[in-house]
Amino acid sequence: MKPAEAALAAAKIIGSQAEMARLLDVKPPTVSQWCSGERPIPAARAVQIETLTQGQIKRESLCPGFPWASAAA
């Protein structure tokens, strides 16, 4: 799953892109850009989105370029 697809799936689970923006305290266009693949999802936001989706969408799917394995160590 590409990051944009993961972001779209997360927004659907949360309720909407607008709701995801509200819960993350970011502007709706930011979430829209994540969902379109226009803008990368920051690692910190990926962790928050994973929490908001109760682990249904994994941080690794949202931000695959981040070294998650070494960050957990």
C-alpha cells in the first residue's frame, strides 16, 4: 500500500479527511495533500494516525522511508 492509499484508508476509518485534520490539529489541505500523494506524511503524524486508527493503518505504510526498526531500538 502506498502512503497516499494508507492516508485515504485512515481518513475513511476516522470518518473523513476533515475529521482526521481536526483530530491531528492540521489544516484540511494538508490531509488532502497526504491523501493525494502530493506531500509526504511526517513520521510523527504517522504515529498519531496509527493510534487514531487503533493500529488498522500502520505507521510503516504511512511513512515507509523512516527507519522505524532503528527508532524502536
